[in-house]
Amino acid sequence: MVSDTGVGIPEGDLPHVYERFYRADKSHSREMGGTGLGLSITKSAVMMHKGSITVTSKLGEGTSFLVKIPLNYIPDEDEPA
């Protein structure tokens, strides 16, 4: 789990945080940092390992990301190993 105590992410933006180039705070330009690629890349890496990533956030309190990656992966019978 990675958490911060920052400004948080508005509830309406949460479903979009993993989209490439998405930035919840559109008032900041790229000069302020970030391109909106980090969470997209992170989700792709987690999914490639058959894991999951979830986000929870409260405005004014911060945001938490929980990443789960299984230690052992057993493919379905019809899925190649």
C-alpha cells in the first residue's frame, strides 16, 4: 500500500486515474510535474502479473493505492501456462 496525506482525488475522477494522460487536477500544467502516465504504466505492470490495484481517496485527507500480486499463479485449464 502506498498512501499520502495530500489533497485527495475527487470521487468523480477515481474511475479515470489509470487512463493514459489523465490528470485529475487540470488546473496544473505539465510544468508542475507529471504527464499522467505513471498510474497507467503501474496498472499494466500489475495486471501482467495477474494482480490488482485499487484506489481510495478522500478530499483534504489523501489517497491510498493497494497493489496485490499473487505469489503463485495457477492458470485456468483452458489458459496457456
